[in-house]
Amino acid sequence: MGKDKCDEKTSCQSCEKSDKCSQEEKEAHDQKVLDERMSSIKYRFMVISGKGGVGKSTVATNLAVTLAKEGFKVGLMDADIHGPNIPIMLGIEDAKPYATGEGLLPITTIHGLKVISIALFLGSRDDAVIWRGPLKHSLIKQFLGEVHWGDLDYLLIDLPPGTGDEALSVAHLLKRVDGALVVTTPQDVALLDSRKAVTFARQLKIPNIGIVENMSGFKCPHCQQPIDLFKKGGGEKAAREMLIPFLGSIPIDPEMVSCGDSGIPLVTKVDHEEIISAFGHISERWRKLLNGASEKNKVGA
């Protein structure tokens, strides 16, 4: 690779000798660095949705915190480049990553999560990222290959709504995506788009796909009776019809919004047992699904 030996731990974008290498050598080197980074992560999975407004990033954040609370080593990669919300939801909006000899260090939250997001590199929360596909692909490659994630049990990749560039880049670069967690709300419009997300994941040959129904029912604070503001049960029905696991439902809680804005994930508040229980149930079912597939692969090998 070039006349002089390149640094095997860094990508070509960070190497002073990269001008001596061909484009094919650069791509092969960057992929090797990325593969080595990812080899320390047991499971990598996407959190996706067919449309916006279903609370996908909220689900990703609270699920990541739930996994960390359960004792797992967890990374959370914000791959929503145009609308990155993960840092504000975790209270790390003002943190700045820095580089070391091992690579770019992600921000570690008080919950023990390792987090990376383009929002951490912007000068202002009002800055817009006006990029086309190639630049987005390049950034995702850097987040996967140049960030020093270390040993992780789970890397959650929070993707923007839809089935476009970012999800394709992640699948292409990782080569092995262990699962896709599809977030939907119960109403028909959201379910229609969530079914497209399931089809998308299948076409990418992602082995484990599960559905989570967010905003599923609301308990009246006065009479404590359930109110189905956006219907209920649509996610479970879609999962059944598409022959994939239904991982669970998350009820509407007014504090979910205020907690997200203040950087305090709702699952960290002990007085919200229903929400904590919902995410605990989803975590348990998702882990069993991933672990079950892993055991099958071992037997097949």
C-alpha cells in the first residue's frame, strides 16, 4: 500500500502518506480498519422507521440506556446527519470528541453509553448540514472506522426516517448487520411506512427484524383509564402479518417530551415504572432474538 508502510490503525483520510496510495488501496485499507474496529462489537443493529415523527430517536436513546443499566457495554451512533437529536436527549450537546492515537474518542455519558453524532462537531445547534449522498457516506464510514468504540456488547445505530442513503451506507460498510428494530406508531399511515422499512431490511438480508409500537395508548391522569389516542395494537398486527417478532409497546407519557428536551432519559426516573417496564420487556425480547440467532449460527458452523 504505497511505498511506505501506512498506519494500520487509522483511515486514509487521517494518514499523511495517503497521496502515495491508489484509490483501490485506500478503499481496501479503510475497510480493513473499519472491520477491525467492528470486530470488538458483539452485536450491531439499526433502529429505523418508515416515516418521521414516530419517536425513533427517543426509543433508541431509552433502549440504549436500558441496556447500559442492565450491565451491558453499549455504543450509540447517531447516523441521522440532517436531524441529529441524540446528544440533546442525553444531555451531552456541549461535549466535544477529541482524537487520540487509538482514534476519535466517543463521548461517554453518565449512563456509561459511548456516543458519537455530527451534532457534537457543529458550531451551533442552528447549523444545517447541507450534504448529498457521498459526503454522508464518508461521514458514516468515519464514525464506524475512525471512532475508538472499544469492546461493546451492543452498538445501536439510530438512522433517519425512510430507506435511503444512510441506512444503505451502514449496511454496505458493516457487511454484517445483526438486526433492524423498526419503530412505528399504531395509526395506519405509520404502519404502512413501517412495513416498507421491514421490506427494506429484508432486502438488505438483515437476519433479525422486530417491531416496536411507540405512543401506544395513554392513561388518563384523573381516572387512570386507558385512552387510545392513536389507536392501539397496529404494530403487533403488522408484525404478525409480516411474520416477524413484535417486541413490545410503549405507552404515551407526557414526561417523555420534557425529559428528552432536558437530556434525562425517562427510563432513568424511578417513578415511571410503566415506561421502565416497557423498555425492559423490549430489551429482553430483542436480546433473546439476537442471542438465539447467534446460537443458531454457532450450531450451523
